[in-house]
Amino acid sequence: MAINRADIAKELLPGLNAIFGLEYGMVDDELAPLYEVENSDKAFEEEVLFTMFGDAPTKAEGAAVQYDSAQESYASRYTHETVALAFAVTEEAMEDNLYDTFAKVRAKGLARAMGSTKQIKAANTFNNAFSATYLGGDGVALISTAHPTVGDGNQSNKIGTAAISMTTLETAITNISKIKDDRGIMVAASAMSVHIPPDLAMEADMLLNSAGLPHGTVTYPTGHYAPNDLNPIPNMGLLPQGFFVNRRFSSATNWFIKTDVPNGTKMFTRMPLATKMEPDFDTGNLRYKARERYSFGWSDWRQWFGAEV
């Protein structure tokens, strides 16, 4: 339905000082720290895990060498969605509007809505990271205790169900340093950054940026706290990229750590945001449309560890 003169009655009369409600700022591009962004020229993209060789066995003198095989494992498919939104304005509303607000104000609102949708879709990967119905190429959730492998049983990237603290961060960083590939060989991974909802921002700042240990965060075998000890996270550079807040994370308590393992969460851009304006011959309505195509997903789950609290 087109916006008509009844919808903008105040904009048809003298004396209007301002139109408010459209000047709100845009939330920062919060998907950038979460995804590698690539372009696509196909209806979908697929990425396949190729498993290499396991550890070499000892060969006895005179014995035959043992052969190993390398093979493709699971594939992750990124199917692009089309996201679009439009509005129309009647010819009369355009003619009688005294403030020439449609082109710049309504079009700005259209771009704002498209941007918000993209950020929500990006956050959905993490809002569903523990869901048994939101599965990756290996058949399990992004964060799971049972990622199947070709030659090393099930592997886990779930930190547990504990709130973010110095102890749980230490557990996560240690586990990340021991990540193995599908054949059980260590991949030399490191923790890079923490990703949290706004509710945990102050806690994360104290944990990651305090020069000394926050009081009561570590219990030594003697049972005594040592609040004046150096905080090892900044002192050893254990999370060099710090922390990022995402206001579209739906849980107030779940948190994630990103590693330096490549080819993890990805966004493919099939068609970038494009806008179009055209008149309708029969009605005289002026129509505005915004459209883009993209997809979100993940290939290698080892890029992420998470805690469901």
C-alpha cells in the first residue's frame, strides 16, 4: 500500500518544525569481527574439509612402509538469501508535501532497515550456536561436544556451562591451544578475542584489561586469593584482539572466543545492496526499493569456542 496524504498530514501544512524518529544512529557494524567476508558469483557456495595424514608410525627394519590416505570429509553449503524492502508514495502526496522529505528521509529509513536485517542475520549464527536444529556441514551445532572427525573420534569446542570468569577463560584458552585436526594432529591454534552481549561488557573489561587479577577470581591450593598478582591475559597477550560487544546476541550470559583458525564463520555477498526508484505509469505512485543477496554460515568450527550459560 502506498503512503498517501493521510499518512503525512502534518507535512502538508505550514508550521512543521521537525520530523523526528528517523535521526537515530545506526548500531555499529557488529558482524565485521565475526565473519570473513567473500564475494560469490553463484547461487550457492560450498567449502569442503580435506583431511590430511595422521602421525607417522615407526617402521621396523626390513618391514614395508605403511600407507595412509587423505580424503574429503564434510562440506558446508552457503545458500544465498534475497533480502528486499520497498515503499511507495502516491503522486498527490509527493506534490503536496511542503518539506521535500520523502526522497532523503524515507530512503534513509529504508537503508537503515536493510542494515539492521543483515546484522540480525549475522548474529543468528551465534544465537543458535548451541541449537540441535541449526547444524553445520558436520551435522552438529557450531558449538558442540560431539564434532565428528575422520580419525580422532568426537572433538569439542564447548567451554561448558560456566559464566565468564578468569577460571573459565583459562580453561578455554588452554583447550584452544590443544586443538587438533581430523586426524589428531595439533593445529597450533591461539585464542584471539572474546565476543559477548552488552550485559557482560563491564565484566569482560575487568577480566581482560585489569593490570592485576580482579579480587577473588583465582583460588590457589592454599585457599587464599591473590588479588595483587599480575593479570596473565594482558601480561601474556593471550587475547590480543580484546573483546567485542554484539547488541544482537539474544542471550545475556552466553559468550564466545574466536581463534585464529581460518575458514570459520563466513559471509558471502552475492549481490551488494542496490537501490532503485521508479514511477508507476498507471497510478503515478513513486516506488523505492532496496535489495541485496548474501548468506551466513561456517565451515571450520575450530574457529570458535563457546559457553552456554
